[in-house]
Amino acid sequence: MTTAADGTRAPRRGRLRAPTASRANALHAGAWWLWALGLAAAASRTANPLLLGLIVAVAGYVVAARRTDAPWAHAFRFFLVLGAVVIAIRVVFAVALGSPIGGTRVLFTLPEVPLPEWSQGVRLGGQVTAEALAFAFFDGAKLATLLICLGAANSLANPARLLKSLPGALYEMGVAVVVAMTFAPRLVADLVRTRDMRRLRGREDRGLRALLAVARPVLEGALERAVSLAAAMDARGYGRTADVAPPVRRLTTGLTLGGLLGVCAGSYGLLAAEGAAFALPLLLAGLGAALGGLWLGGRRSPRTRYRPDRWGVRAWLVAGSGAGVAVLTGWAAGADPDALNPPVVPLTAPAFPLPVAAAILLGLLPALVAPRPEEAEAREDAREPENAPGPPTESTRPRRPERSRR
């Protein structure tokens, strides 16, 4: 933003920009989760490390462009570290316990520990091949990408506003999930703050002893927040239920359980090689029954919504971009499975399919259409060269004070 003569901010010229986020035009929190789940679904259909890295890059760019300074918005770095740990653990297990993937390129050989006959199929040590390490890396990268996509949704969506959008039947469970999701970022923030305080006081902040010294105040603070939150929720009437007739309660239970079973059976039929003919009708019937059960179950939790979030055009675009990435990647996985899941035997360099990469880049649409938070706009204004001080002019050059004549 540039500054006009009257001190107000004037829009940039020649650039199409999303509006600044406010309470009136804030993006629905569910749109961020649908977008992230679309990226996660695309990541689950491929083991190509190039495409997985592109999905992580897309998620990271959107988080950097649209995150706020809220406590939960700083959890994306934690999920990146968690993904790297998952990959490392998967590779270490493949080295130590072996892999079902054979290979001819032996990298090194570890001392093998003899095991009893009942543990056939498991070994400790032995030959480590390049094909086994590549398979372990690809498998760990897929799981790490799934975690990072969920971390992106956790960093962008306001958990309190997401709770307001849940149906009444899932409200109590939603409260527990929101509290759990909010606890992890706050715990990371407390850990970083405590380590910074120890560093400023000249104490050690690395090693096992420093970790034990930091963990105690962090856990004490988390326990105090949990007790305060429980007292506040109890004072505000959380957990109250309304009286519902027994036949309605039994119908609600039957519809919910039957719908969930139908969804599971239909999903399995779609993923299996056979049974696709009855899978889609069963999936749709299960979804209908589950939604009916949720609607009836909402009658047990009487509550009102103050200023509910609206699902506007920008929310449809954000959610649709994630769904488009998932659908196009799934179609490409069926059309060219070797490009999305490169074989490791024989070990070859993975290809980079350009059509699939273009489909994944569709996930960058939220960085263009989602409302811009004020913090992101301030960061961009600070990086603009037009806001940098230029050479002094006659009107801006400081004048020396004149000496008083005696």
C-alpha cells in the first residue's frame, strides 16, 4: 500500500489484489480445511518426491501469504520439523529392520542378528540396498506431506470460528478437538519463549538438562490453562443437553451408525478393483443417512450462533481449488500410474509430469483470492522499495538550526 497525501492508504495501481480481511469478509474456516484435505488427498495418490515437494511448496507459500499472527498460525514450522522426523524414522527403520523391497545395488552391510524361526520376515541388520532406501524415503515423504497439509490448515483456520460452524451433534466432540489443536501450538510457543528467557539469562538452552529445565514450567503453564479453561467452560454451560424422546434418540443412533458403515463400505468399494458398481450408490446412501442422524442429533444440543460465518464466493474458490487438485491428481494416477508412483526396482530417477504439476499449482489460488490479513499486508508494505526512503530533497532535507546572534 502507498500513502496518499491525506495520510490514508491508497491501493496499488496495476495489480489485482484481494481485500483486507475483516469480520465482515473473513473466509470461512471450513474452506481452509477443505483446501488442505484436497492437497492431502492428492499427496496420498502419489509417491513421486518431486510432486510431493511441489505440494509442500504450494502449502507453504499459501501459509506464508495468508497466515496471521495468532498463536495457532505459527504451528506450520512445527509440522515441517515433524515431517522431517517422520522421514528420518522411516529410513532408519528400513536400514535396521530391513525392507520387503529387494535390490541389486548394495550400499553397505550391517552385522545381522540371528532371530528365532517364529520371527520370519523380520531381520536385524544385513544388506542395505539403494532400492530399499529409496522406497523408504518415498513412503516417508508421502506421510510427511500429509502431516504438512494438515498443519497448513491448522495454521490458516481459526479453530474457534471452525467450532461455530459444526452441527449441534458434533459440538461437544468439536470442542475437544479444537482444544486439542489449540494446545499444541501454544505448547510450542511456550517452549520457544522459555528457551529465549533462559538464553537471555545466560543459561544453557541445549542438551538434555536444559530440556528438562524447560519442560517443567511449560507443563505447569499448560496445566494451569487447562484448569482455567475447564472452569470457564463449566461456568458458561458447556455440556448441557435437551430432553429428547427415546424413539428419536434410537433413530438418531441407527441413522448415524448405519450411515457411517455405508460410507466405509462405499469408500472401500471405490478403492478396490471390484465392486465399483454398487460402491457409489452405497456411499451416497450412507452420506444421506449420516447427515440425517447428525441433524436429529443436533436437537439434543440447543445452542445459538452469534454472527455465523458466511460461505461466500471466495470460500467456494478456495475449497474448489483443493478439490480440483485432488480430482485431477487422482485422474492422472489412473491414466499414468508410473509417473505418480515411480518404481524403485529397477532404480531410476523419478519423472516430473508437467500436467500433474500444473494441476497441483491450482492449489495456489487461495493466495490470490483469500482476504489478506492485516499482518501480511504490513509485512509486504515493509518490503516494498517504494516505501524505502529516497534521496533527500529540498523539502525533506533537514535544516540546521540557526545560531542565535548576540
